Amino acid sequence: MADTIVLEFPSSYKWLNMIDLVCGEVSSEMGFGREALNAISICVIEACTNALEHGNKCCPEREVRAVFKRRPDRMVIEVIDCGRGFDFKEYLKHIPDPSDIHNQRGRGIYIMKQMMDSIAFEKLPGRGMKITLEKMIDGDAEKNCD
Amino acid sequence: MKLKTRDNGKVTILDLSGKLMGGTDADLLRDTIHGLIEEGRKRVVVNLADVKWVNSTGVGILITGYTTLRKNKGDLKLLNVSNKIQSILYVTKLNLIFECFTSEQDAVNSFTGT
């Protein structure tokens, strides 16, 4: 299996099946356990739905790019949209309590922060937002959030 | 997402299937629950056996259903929650809000006082 797999798909929910299949295949091949496989799948789908909904506003002409990178000690996933981006530094300071049933926003990033070992955001000039997710194969790495 | 409604005694079972992720899913579940409340059927079990994915928006849709029913003196409980969905509920501490069951009859029997 190649060390890097790149998929680009139109902003439609129907392509998420393909993304989940590829994600499952890559992460299984890398030897992740069941709990980690579930976590990676949940977070990749979350990142892709964020990209197509919030980044690309569900516009089919705008593509989402998902990049799966196999590293010796970790799996790295990048999800890139074509949107205008958001002030992630400010957003990360004020992630709401996910158990507050009166609040509808912010759970996605909270879930990804909790389930992955590292999560980072970057605004790409001329492209959109990139979110980078990392999962360590041993699962015991200290969590980072930039 | 697809949704089928059926009755089990005084409890309404909502059999969901597919992806619970947002878009029209929110309208479908909201409209169904509002219709049930108008009919006086406020005891609802959401069966997630055939739901492949739930994302954070989907969780928000379930919360909206729960809060709508609770405001109307009803309740919403979950049935056949997959490992993935359990993980999301656990991480967000929403497992403390939603009662989850693996048996439909246990879920139906759990309703008291609503």
C-alpha cells in the first residue's frame, strides 16, 4: 500500500461511504485496534462533513480533499475544503460544554480533540481550511492541539 | 436518513436507517416528533440499529428531539446504539442524558410517569 492516498470528492454526503471504506482499509492495514478504528472513522467523517457543509456550503462544484498518510508510528489525515475558513484560534478557546443539551454547536471539534492524539488547523492561501488529524499507533501519545 | 414509525403499546418506535448527519434529517425527525406530540404520543424510542453513521450534527438532532419531548412532558430513549455512536455519547458525556437499551421491550417498559 502506498504511504499516501489522496482522494478528492464533490461536496455531497454520498461520497462519505467511499471515504470511510478507504479510511477503514488504511487504518486496519496499519494495525489499529477496534477502539482506535472507530475513533478514526468517526473523526474523518466529522472532518469531511464539516468541510463539505461549513467550508464548501454543500456546493457540489467545490471539492473536498482527504489525504491519508501512513507513518511508522502514526496515521495522519488531512481534510481540506475550499471555504473561507474561520478563526480557529479564537474558536478553540471557547469550545462549549458538549454535554450542554441547550447548545447545538461545537461538539464536532470537541469530539475530534478527544478521540485523536493531535488536531491542527491551517488556513491555506488560495484553497481553504486544512484540518490535520493524527492517531498514534500505540495510542498513548500526549495530545496536542494547535 | 430514512425513518419508519410504529407503535409498541403506548410507546412509539422510530426506526432510523442510513446516515444521521444533518441536512433534511433534522427536519424529518423534528416534524415526526412534533406530529407525535400533537397526537399525544410522547413516549418515543429511537431505534438506531440500522444507522451506519452519526456525526455531531446527528447527535444534535437527537438532542433536539429529546428536549422537545421533555418540554412537552414526554421522553426519548435510544435503542440498539452501535459502538461508534456509544463512543460519541461517552466522549461528549451525553451518555448521562440519553438512556440506552439493547432490548426494545426493556426500552418500552422503562417509561414511567410520562
